[in-house]
Amino acid sequence: MNESYKIKDTLKSACIDFVENRLQTAQSTIDDIQVSLTHETKSSAGDKHETGRAMLQLEREKAGLQLAQIQTLNEVLDKIKTEQEFTKVGLGALVYTSNLNYFISISAGELIANTESFYAISLSTPIAKLLLSKQVGDVITFRNTNFTITKIL
């Protein structure tokens, strides 16, 4: 297996783990809210009870939105084919620059693969928008810093 494929596989797996952790957290929150809603009993302070239930409903809606975002992240990761090679920056590319290295995927922060540091970034981030469709040798200016794309895999 090509070394760049191994790095991409490692990074994609790390992104999948990142999303799975978010999913477990969101699901746990939903479960806790459901238990709280089930155990909430009508007290003599009726307004307080209704306010508590309303707050729990809002929390459940927020957690539901998180689940939708997680689904979107999984859909993005499904589109990444680690064996794909790039001449221009696109979804799934490893981008080496004179400054930092990037994995164009989802926003998952810094990841390590093959002792190298990569920043997993989504296409909607400002830096990814600058990198998109660029080639090796192109110079990018981001936050008053110039850097050159040295390699794209």
C-alpha cells in the first residue's frame, strides 16, 4: 500500500473516531434528557415544573441538531476515497505547505499520522477556501502569513 494512502487511511480513521465520540456524547445527552423528562413529576409549583420541562425540550432539540450535524460529517467522510490522487486541492487531499499540513475533510483539529502533524479542516473553513483548487507551488496568504503548497497527495 502506498505510504500516502496509509496516512490518509489513518487520518480518515481518526476523523471517524472524532465523529463517533461526538455521536456518543450527543446520544448520551438525549438519553439523560429523556430520563429527566420521564421522571419530572407535576409539583405544586406548576410554573416551575413547566419551565423545567420547556428547558429540557430545548436541550433535546439542541441535541437533535447535533445529531443532524454528525450525520452531515459522516456523509462528508463517506465521500473521501483515500486512494484518490490529487493534482489540485480538493476533498480528501493531503496538503503539505511550507507552514502546516492539512487533511481536507472535516474540522477535527490536529491529528498525527506517521509522526507527522496534520490539521483536519472542512471545505467551509477560511483556510480550506483559500487552498481549494490550488496546485503545488502556489503561494497562499492567510492571516498576513505567506506559505507555499509543497505537495498534494
